[in-house]
Amino acid sequence: MVHIRIRTRTTTFAGALVATALLTAACTGSGGSAKGADAKAPTDPKKVSGTITVLTHKTDLVQDGTMKRYADEFNKIYPKVTVKFDAITDYEGEVKIRMNTENYGDVLMIPGVIPKADYPRFFASLGTEAERSKKYRFTAFTTVGGKTYGQSPMGSIPGFTYNKKVWSQAGITKWPTTPAEFLADLKQIKTKTASIPYYTNFKDMWPMTAWTFANGSLSCDVQANNKLTTTDPWAKNGGELRTVDTLLYDIVHDGYAEKDPTTTAWEASKTKLAKGQIATMWLGSWATVQMQGAAKSVGTNPDDIGFMPFPAQVDGKYCPVTSPDYNQAVNIHSAHKEAARAWIDWFTDKSGYADSQLTISPLKSAPLPAILKPYEDAGVKFIELDQTKGAQVNAIDNESEIGLNKPDYRQDLVDIARGAKKQSLESFFADLSKRWTAAQKSAGQ
Amino acid sequence: MAQTTAHQAPPVQHAVRPAEAKAPARARRWRAVTPWLFLAAPLVLLGVFTYAPVANMIAYSFTDWDGISPELHYTGVENYTELFTRPALFQVFFVSAYYLAASVVQIVLALYFATILSFDIRFRNLFKGLLFFPYLINGVAIGFVFLYFFQDGGTLDTVLGLFGAGGHRAWLGTAESANSSMAGVSVWRYLGLNFVLFLGAIQSIPGELYEAAELDGANRWQQFRHIIAPSIRPILSLTVILSISGSLSAFEIPYIMTGGATGTETFVIQTVKLAFQFNKTGLASAAAIVLLLIILGVTWVQRRLVPDEKVDLV
């Protein structure tokens, strides 16, 4: 159908704009898709051949040659496959548009904006969930109709990246277990040290979205994501996101965040945390390796970078939610599906990528990374949320224009907390509740 | 356009054949075709990159397309109904008021500098270059530069500190100061363009007029009032139109500097977010069409109020 649209576009211009335009739209709607195509794992590694292009957001790893080294390793097992990398800085924006054509690489990370229900149109299936979930984590995130379409090469958990030295200077030895305790700790950091207790990364936007990943760790309920389709996340009694967002509000409102959030800088914040000028940031376990890198480059001790869970416990245990990074998938239009599949399998199972990033391995059998050792010691219970209704949650989210995984509403929250926007927290939550529940009715089914 | 190019006779034929009686007919035909040949390239570009996408956008505005899915449905005027039943979507035009106010400052300043620099003064070309330079810088780069400029304790605070007005200010911290700051950036950026337009118009005024005026004892202000101002009126009204449409569709500076946070969201930023954040491409296309109509409307009203008069000086 794509061809039709392009042809129409070039032959129509001037004249009856609207009439031709409507015709164009009609063409876009028609046409079939290769539904149900599978990318099967090759039986003989020596025989599979072809040149595959891998789209990736890891521009740094392509530039410094790390990905090339992975490809060389891969070629030792699959000698006839040539792997090329296409590193894209604005990954989400660019790949989304490329996906209107058939030309979006052979292997790609599934962009976050693609509705889950559309996966079968764009990607070749990697197998059934029943079979894949025996070996791999995170399979539910890309499963549509029992078939899995992607596999994340690494997983992470959300949490506070913090400077251990600063926290112990303030006399804090234990992880806080409630939001109130956490606030008290920040207060202590503010009075006893010269550090900024908490840094929002407001201007860089995406760090604000990480707060949503705390959903589920307060109730320790694996259904937390599915429940978003039926319950109000900002309900006065028991709305999980309400508690999460209230903590962010309190941090800013009580003056524990940086003075001018509107001009924060992510790259510089890494160095500041490593130097102890910033005490805490809410990110993910993946950030640790970057903070340690920053510590090495400014000459402070990388071991000072710590990581702690959201301050909430159920039955005396923290329940951080594990979630996948970008999921790798095979383009349904790829001419070398076997080679593409081989790359995904090799990268997931054998590359050691997750390990090098200090993140959770996608293999169920692999041990946790060293950075999460304190978690094991503290008896933390890792949970993975049920994703059955993931597509529905996205639909409600878009319909309501709230954006659980977008920065906007949390930026508003911070603006309200620091008095730059005149609104009460109550009315802000009430508005979110209203929009969310209204969208549940119109888009939830 | 393709047809026009097909009519073009191959040059080889042209050279081999003797001219004879057919020449005048062919010459006439060439004369008819030549302007179209010159026009072909720009018209094709205009068609492919302006009108075809606009046609597509109009089409999308009547659908529920999410920007990704190959499937879309015709929904009639539903998107337009939704737009006009959500007044909150139009509240962002208040932000345009900041840019509108800034463009008044911008036009006055540009006019002032253009007038001064059209007379013979020292370092004239240097000043011209200095004023025009910001317009040559990429908008994204400007956004980043001014992000550091407005940082708490950044360049602006440091410079103010030199004059004893030190201290730390969050210039982008509140809606009012953020919008004023960014409107200031837009003045800095577009001043050069307005300035060059005015300068060109002023320099097309014949020099004898000033001489005659000076002989009659007119001072600089009188010369401006009665010679310069009336003769650049078409350019002035063009600039006003550009400024208004620019203010209504302000985008890159606020998008890069704040991403629309802290009450700096403009109509275009809002449209972009609808399309690319919430996958409502159909609705966003409708919003874009509405903005286009608003700008066309404002321009039309303005042309009615200030009709284009012919300038006749001599």
C-alpha cells in the first residue's frame, strides 16, 4: 500500500487539492500485510548468509567500535552473515517515520510509539511466548496473540542512583522504607552537607518519565500495569502513581531539588553526582555504569555510586519492578530473516552485552549484576509486571493525552511544586484522574 | 511540468537542420516555452515539497491516522469538531502575545538601525555585519547557546554581575520570565532579517531627495518622516505580516530551550506533541490546517486595513 501512496503523491499536485488528497488517504488504508510471518532460528550457523542492517540507538557503542567487535564475535559462529549498523541519534522520531516504508533495517529496536497491537504488521515473530518464556525474561512485553515479537538484550530496574559518600556524611546508613523517611533523609543531606539532595533533570525531560516505573513496587502486585485499565492511578485511596507523584512533589516543594530545574544538563549531572555535588537522582540501574564512568574521569571513587529502591515496602520487602530496555525485533519485510534472527539470538544469549552494562540479563538462568548485590542482601523481591493489557494501557494513555511515559505532566507537577504554576496538587491530581477515567471508557476496550 | 519538458526540442536536431522558413515559427515556439523552462524547476520543487504535503495533510486531517499504522479511517470533520470543542487547545495562543510584543520592538529597532546605517557613518559595514550575523546562525544552535546564557548563574547573570546587578536568577523559571526571555532571543535572531529588508528599501531611495530636503532645511527626523517612511511602506507592511504569522507559529526556540514546559507551549509545539507524542496525527493535521487558516485570515484582514499603495516619490 505504501507504493500506491507514493505514486499518488508525485502525480497529484495543484488542482483539486482536497479531492486528490482524500484519494491518497483511501489508498493508504488498503493493502494487506504479511501477517503471521515468522523469523525462525537457522538450523545450521555455517549455511545462513546475507547482509543485515541493525538499527540501534546506541550511537556511542557504534562510534567507539564496540558494536563492530560484537559483530566480529558473531561472525566466528555465523561466518557468512555480514552485520552493518545504522546508529540513529533521534531513534524514536526517525525510525517511526521510516516504518511507513518497508525499509527499516533487518533488525531494529521496537520504537516505544508503535502500538503493541500493530507488532504483527511490522515484525516477524520470534516464537510463541509459552516456549520463549522458559528461557528468557521480558517476553510478555512484546507478545501479541501468544506470539512474541521482540527480545530485549538487557533489563533494568528503576531506583535512586545516589552518592554513598554524601549519604553517609549526612549520617544515613539505612535505605529509607517509606516516602516520609526518604524526605527526612533528604532534609538531613541538605542540612549536613553541601550537596543538592535531589536533582530532577527536568530540562532533559526523559528522566522525568522514569518515575512511572515505580508503579507496582508499592503494591508488590504483578497486575499493577493491567490495573491501570480499570482503576484510577491518582485515586485518593491507594492510587499508586499518586503516591509516586506526591513524593516528587514533596521533594521539590520542600526545597530538596536544584534551584533552577529549567536549565539542568544531563551530561553535566553525571559528573556532579560523581563529585558529590548532587546526592540523588531517580533513574534506572542502567545509569550506574555511566555514573561510574563519570567518577573515573573526574578521579573520584566509582564504588561511591550506589543504587537504592523506591522507598516502599510490602511485608518488609522492597519490590522493584524489572523491565526490558528496547526490544530487538526482525523487520517483517526483511529478506534475511534467518540471519536477523541469528543476530538477535546471539546478541541476547552470548554477547555479554547485559553484563557489560551492569544490567539484568535477559536469560533467566544468569545471575544478577554486582551492582545489585546489596539488593540481594536486603532480601529484595524482584517482580515483573504482567503485560497482558499493555496495548490497552497505551491506548488509554494516548487518548487521555496524559503521557505516563512522557515528561509533560511531571514537568507540570514540578512547576506546581515550586510555585511556577499556580495550581493546587489536589486539583492537578483530580484533573489527571478525570482525563484518565474518561479515556478508560472511550479507548479502554 | 513533465509535459513541458517533453516539448523541448533536442539541441542536436536544432544545430543540424538549416534554419530556412521554419525558423520564425520555431523561434516563436521557443519564446513561448522558455519562461516555462525557467519556471519548471521551482514549480516542481514547490509542488513536491509544498503542495503535495499540504494535500496529504488535509487528507490526514479527516482521518484518525495515528502516524504509524497502515490502517486509517475516514472520520469526517470529527477532528475539527474536537478541536473547537476544546478551548484549552487555543489557550496557548496567549504565549504568542509575548512574541507579538517582541516583534514590535524588533521592527522599531530594525527601522532605527536601518535608517542610521543608510547614512554615511563610520564602521557602517561592520555594524551591518554585526546586526545581520545572528540571522545566519542555525536556530538549534541559538537555542543551545541561550540555554547556557539564561542558566542560573550563567552568562547573563555574570554580565549583570559586572554592572553590580549580580545574583542568581532562574530566567526560564516562571512562565512570564521564560516567555519574555525567549521572545528576547527571537528579537535578537530576526532583527537582522528585518534590518536588511529595511536597509535595501531605504537605499533604493534616490540620493537627490535627501539633498533637496537638506537644502530646504529638513532635519534627520523630518527626512525620515517624509521621505524614508512613506517610501518603504510596502516593505514595512510585509514585515508586519511576517512578524504576526511568525509570532503565531513560534516554534524552534521554545521547543529547544524548554520543550514547552513551564507555560511556554506554543500552538505548533502543542501540535507536534499531539502528532508525535500521543499519536494523534489526524487531530494534529487538523490543528495545523486551523493554524494555516488563522494566519491566512489575519493576513487578509491586514491587507484590507492597510491596502498596498503604490509608492511614487519623484
